[in-house]
Amino acid sequence: MPEVRLVGPNGEQVGIVSIGDALKLAQEADLDLVEVAATARPPVCKLMDYGKFKYESAMKAREARRNQAYTIIKEIKLRPKIDPHDYETKKGHVVRFLKAGDKVKVTIMFRGREQSRPELGFRLLQRLAEDVTELGFVESQPKQDGRNMIMVIGPHKKKAEAKAEKAAAKARHDENPSGDRSPAADETHVNDEVSVNGAVAAPQE
């Protein structure tokens, strides 16, 4: 009769037994005989409550998905002849997004005769990339797309790291509320040119 290497319900090694004996032990213990290593010689089987095992595995998978961090692609739109104040405002949005661990799609919108001066948009995108180089890197180089020029900046910091730092900062603020400014005080209003382009499942390790 074929044999299996049997493992008890608590992980203890029972030893090599016949399949008939293994099934008998499972029946006596009111447990299931589950093959856990089919390619081993002899195959490895374990005594367990298979229904409970499946339930616990599903719960662990659900928890892992809940804790999984996703990379969000934010979008900032600029004009090639943007004034200094507006540029600083838009740059502030990019900085905030990168600090949160999000990617930023920067779009330069050309109108009319501006389309004949793509170098204006290219220089503006280069300037922005240099201004935020400590927080992000150019993931997708500037490229022309119809009347627009697009560049993608990726964060140096992973989404999970950003979330952990934000939680730690909140904990410090809760311990010393009078010493810190309210997060709302540093929040810059984003106008209707700033939008979420979509979420890309990008689990972070």
C-alpha cells in the first residue's frame, strides 16, 4: 500500500505511514487528511480541519489586500508661459503628491501659436523635475501628445513608507497637539486643473 509522510495537526512529525493508517488517524481525530507536498517522496500529508484552514487562508489574503498600498497617478496641468506665482503653486501640489508616495503626470497645454514653440514646454518640465529632484525622478521623459506635452514623475518614497511616516507624524501630533500646526493649515487648495488620473495597482513591498 502507498505510504505518506504524516504531519500532525500541530505540526508534529508522525512519521511514514500507509495511506490507510493515515486515513484512519484522520477519522479518529475527526480531521481531514490533506496532501501538502505532492512532489515529495513519499508525499507529505497533514491532519487538519480543512474548512477552518480555507477560512483562515481567505481571511489572511483579505487582510493582505486591505494593507496593500496602491500608487495613485495625480495630474497637474500647466501652461508654457505660466507666471511665477502659479508655477510655485503648482509645484507645491507636485511636492505634496510626491511626499504622499504618488506619481504625478505633468501636462503642458499648448494653445494657438504656442504649438510652434515646444521647447518652452520642454524647458518648463525640465525645471520642474530639477526643483523636485529630492522627492521624485523622471519616470517618463517629456513627449509630445497632440497639443500637449506630457512627463511622469515618480516618487523616491514608496506609498507604504509615506503612509507610515504620515501615521507617525499624526501620532506625534496627538501626543503634543499644541506644538504642531494643524495639517489643514498646510493643505493647499487644488483647483480644477488638478485631478486624479486613476489608480494603478502597485503593491509595495
